[in-house]
Amino acid sequence: MEGPYKYIRDGNGKVSRVIRIGTRKSQLARIQTDSVAEKLNGLYPDVHIEIVGMTTTGDKILDTALSKIGEKSLFTKELETALERNEVDLVVHSLKDLPTTLPPGFTIGAVLKRENPHDAVVLHPKNMGKSLDTLPDKSVIGTSSLRRAAQLKKRFPHLEFKDIRGNLNTRLKKLDEKDDFSAIILAAAGLSRMGWESRVSQILGPEDCMYAVGQGAIAIEVRAKDKDILEMVSVLHDPNTVLRCIAERAFLRRLEGGCSVPVAVHTEVKDSQLYLTGAVYSLDGSDSLKETMQTSIASDNKVEERVDEWVQRVGVTANNMPGPAQDASETLGLDLANLLLSKGAKEILTVARELNDAR
């Protein structure tokens, strides 16, 4: 084993390895972290899981880093230092918040089974029973996402869209306690994890609003050199989710997109085929490009043995999955991005980025 590991001895003299999971203070972050800790506890009962909430001055490293907006890269110097100094052994993220290029020395060691990746409409209590279609003209919809706003402006021209910031609790409070918004748009997965499914009045299908890259999936980020931790968490990989998200992340990386531009995706695995739909939008949704491509991810028994243990693909190390299927997924994302670029995607995204920066 590499690195200075932490051990504890119980009252009977039994020594256990300690795995420290770094988490933020937000309720959703803690729920996601607890779910990972529970899974690891079930798989490795001899390992002691310690959740490190970054709350004291010395331990605010992760919380500070994770709250940076920027390009939601979440990897400030402090976070890199926290992982490099062995202050935590792994960090649980919403995959959609992770940049497609990770800093050297880090990798995504597990991508868990994806929950509903779609967006959900949460109505102000006074609008119960309505939908985006039936809300009155000039109703104000809250979303901080350029991707959501661009698609929904085009689809629902009678509505107005305004920024709303904060975590899920904060946004719901702003919706319920004031009359500023008729509804807000949130990720269905986050609402589900918080136990707030009853607030969902409408799930937006791909014809209304395609989702963000990685949306609905939880990722576990670790130090790339910690092979034993990688082995430990890799059993949590969900193969279909991994392949879908590799394709999505490759698409986004090739487009050089991020949170500052409207890029949306939709993926599906059906009959050993991976389908990827990707789109780029102008800020008001009036200009857009959308295409779909597919690839085979069928496993060949002869090739099945070839598992590229420590190869990273768009930041993901899936050391228990066949390499060819991962390669095919990554290539699919690149090919779709190149198709859109050949049709003018770069120009649309450049204008969107400039307009957003000027706001």
C-alpha cells in the first residue's frame, strides 16, 4: 500500500483501515456521501468509514473549493492539496459538476448507477395543477442553467426566465416564500435524493429539455496513485452509466464546453447499441444544432478479457470494465462533437460564451 494510511484499534484490539470521505455541508451533498459510505460499509465491513465534514477553519478546504462557481471545476488549489495531503481519501460529487479534464493526480474511480437524469418542474404552490404549457403569459421561471433556459425559451416562448441561485433548500425556499417565481427547474435526481418527489409536477422529456452531461450520476473521485482505493471503489461502477457518461463527457470536452455555454445531451443503451444525442444552443435558444449518432458496445468474449485497468478516459478510470466498449463510447462522443463542429457549433458557442461573460 502506498501513502500514509490511517488505522484505528477497537476495544478488542482489532485494527481497521480508515477510509475518509470528504463532504460539503449541503444536505444533498451529505445524503449522497452517506449513500456511498453505506455501500462501502456493506461491501467492506472490516474497513472503518469516516465522513469528514469540512466545517472547521482547517477543514473548510473542500467546502470552500466545492462552492466555487467559476466553471464549476470544483478543483481549486485547496481541494488538490486536501487530497494530496491525505486529509481525505475520496470525495463524492455529482458527476455533472466535475470538469471533463481533471487536474493531474486525480481520477473518477467510480460512477454509480444513474438516477433519472431529466429536469423537473417545481411549481409555486399557487400554480398547482398547471404545467409549463398552461402557465399564464409572462410567468417567471427560475433556473441558473444556461442549458435549461436556452431550450425552454425556444419551447415555451410565452414564459420568462430569470436566474435563481443557491442549493436545493435555498431555491425551494425562494420559490415558496416569495412571489418572484411561478416555477423553478431543478434536476429530478437531486429532488429524489432529498425525498421531495411530491414537489415534482412535471418531468421534462428530451423533446422539451435535454439534460446536462453526467446529470443524475454520482461520481467518486480519488487520487490516481491510490490503486487499493481505486480497486475498492471500482465495484460501485454501473457499466451502462459509465459508458453513457464517457460518451457525454467526451462530447463536451471536444466542444470545449462547460457551464458557461448551453450544451445538452441525451443517451440511451438499447440492444448493445449506445445512442448519443447532443446539442448546442444560442443563449436565447433561437440558434441550435442537434444530431444523434450510435455505436456498438457489444462485448466480444475474446476481447472481454482485455481490461485496461489504469487507463483514464475523460477523467474516468473503470478498471473492471472491458476497454473496447469504453473506447467506442469515447469515440462516439468525439465523433458527434466533430459533426456539430463541422456544422458551425463553435460559432454558436463562442457567441453564447461572449454574451454570457458580458452579462
